[in-house]
Amino acid sequence: MLNYNYKFFIELINSFISNEPVKPKYDVEWDEIIRLAKINNLLGILFTSIEKMDKSNRPKEELYNKLKRNFLLQIRNSDQIDMYVKKVIKAFEQEDIDHIFLKGYEIKHCYPVTELRSMSDVDILIRKEDREKSDKILKDLGYKGNFTNCEVWDYRKKISYLEIHTSMVSDEIKQGIDYNKYFSNPWEHAVLTSKNTYKLEEEYHLIFLLVHMAKHFSECGCGIRMFLDIEFYLKKYSQILDWDYIWRELKNLELVAFTEIVFTLCNRWFHSEIPIEPFDLEEDFYEKITENVLLGGIFGFELSNYKLGMVRHDLNKSNSYFKSSFKICKRLIFPPYEELIKQKQYSKIKNKKYLILFAWIYRLLYILITRGEQGFSYLFDILFGKNKIKEQNETMNKLGL
């Protein structure tokens, strides 16, 4: 049976959705409720629901005031991030750089209070040919580039953190399905909304959100905020979406079963209207997936070592747990030159491949000194996580992944 704190936390999320106050049936552990909100990045939403409650049912004054301060800070930060983004849009327009906002920054407009759709970064898609030009513009605006890979370049300026993409999907989710190819030309599915700002067609964006969720589930986990995104997206667009097209595309992507479970969970948690008849989920599975979604945090990192997902994917090719886990550990400690130089602290050895051995030695010492026992525990998890992999596979199978 689900812990009552978990049930009441979901009720508090529902209070935000319905704008109706809730009342606990039993004593709740507010420290645990706040912890769940924190790891799922829902503290602002939690406060709005607590604010609606009878004062006698609220947490103690000290906790309440702490949540209120965090709420006000989130509103202020959201406004500041908007200000930074508007400057980026203006600079992109001046240089004729087309762009599309993905995920959180677009989804927040589906929320009743846009500022409460928290996000750690703003994802912006640009055309590949504009990569160098956008890099120069952002650095001229005072952004500093951090770790980059070939498809995503990261930039930070004070509280503004940007991820500039040239592709929408680059990870493997299911063998035999090329998701990268499916999303290879998003501009054909985008509508111009201002001078150089585009918006993805609603159906295409929903499919992308579901693929993005599937990716996180297949890697490590997926928090309840992503389900909340689906809830508000359906609230806003469900009546105008071309569902025949969506189900046909999801069938081609082998994500129909996964999507039906996602919609069913939204219905069970949020009492939402969904475009299918809800599944009758096995109670054991429902309780387990609810706990995993709540306790794992936004991307499941609170419960699981995300490198285990890499081992699980590699197992499909090698069929040997030892080979797969050793391969991932080796890559983690001694990444190949092409991967290493994409990290800021090793960028100085670019075009100096002969220094790779010294970089590896430095990396090993750095891991041992800075992470110590935690680092060994992390590697131990990978090398001896066979049972965890088995458990993850069972969950993935039930999710249709």
C-alpha cells in the first residue's frame, strides 16, 4: 500500500490543477512532503496548494515561511529568465537565426501560472548552419560556454542557463527505431510565430514530449513533473489535436503501449480527461511506478545510478553483463579523446591527442580525490548492478519500453 505522504503529495498537486483546497485525512510528515516537492522541482506549486489549505492543516510557521520565500524567489527568477530570453530572441532576430523553444519554456504557457513551471535550463533548437553564429552572439551577450557535445552546446549567464540544440533527439531508446531520423527535420513541422521564432505543431510537439519521457525512463527514470506537463498539454490542446495522426505516428515509433500507460497514470493521479479508456493497471505495478516517479526526482537520479541505463542498452548488443559494465566503467574513467575534449576542463588538449594519457591520469586522480568513497560506490553500482538491471528491465517491459 502506498505511503500516505505520497498519496497526499499527489493530492496537493491536484489542488494546484483544480484550484480546490485539500484536507489531510491523517497526519502528514511535512518534511517528507517538502522533500518530494524539492526533488521533483515542484516547491512553488506545493506552496500555492498549501496556501489554499485551512491554517490548522498547514505545516508549522517556520516551514510555511520558508516555502513562501522560495515561491517568491521562483516568481522573481522566472521573470528574470524571461528577460534574458527576450534579449537572446532579439539578438537572434538581428542576425536572422531561426529558433524553436522546446520542452519547459514552451510547455510553461500551458500552465495556469506560467512562472510555476520551473526549469533548470531553456532549450532552444536552431539550424545546424547557424551554430557558429549563435555561439558568437551568446558570448557577445556575456554567456559562457560550458560542456558541449556535437548536438547540444550549453551556456550560462548568472541564473540564465541555455541549451542550444541542432537536433531534437540523439539517444537510442528502442533498438530498431531511429528516433533521431524521425525528428531530423523539425522545421517542416514548425509554424512561424514572429520574425525568427517558430513553434512546433501541437501533434508533433506532443509526440516529442512522449519520446523525451520514454528516453528518460529508458536511461534512469522520469519524475512526476513530466506527467504534469502532459496533463496541462492535454488540457490546452486535446480538443484540437489530430489523434488519428498521433496514434499512427506513435505506432510507427512503437510507443503506443507506453503512451497509453502515461495517459492512464495521468488519469489516475490527476483525474484528467484522456483520449483513451484508462487501463486497469495491476495494483503492485501502479504502486511501484508511483513510488519510482515520486522518489526518483525529475530524472530518476535520486533512486538510481543513471549509468546503469547505459549498461542495460549495451547488454542488448553484448549479452554479457561483465563486458557491458566494464565497458561503461572504462568509458567513464577513460573517455575517448573525441569525447574528452568536449568537456571544458580538457578543452586545452584539443589538437594535442598525444596528451590523452596525461589527461586520463589527471581525471583518475581527480575522481579519487574529489569523489572518494562516493566515486567507488558509483563504479561498484555499475559493476555489480545486475539485479538492479533485471528489476529495471521488468519495469521497462511493463511500461511498453
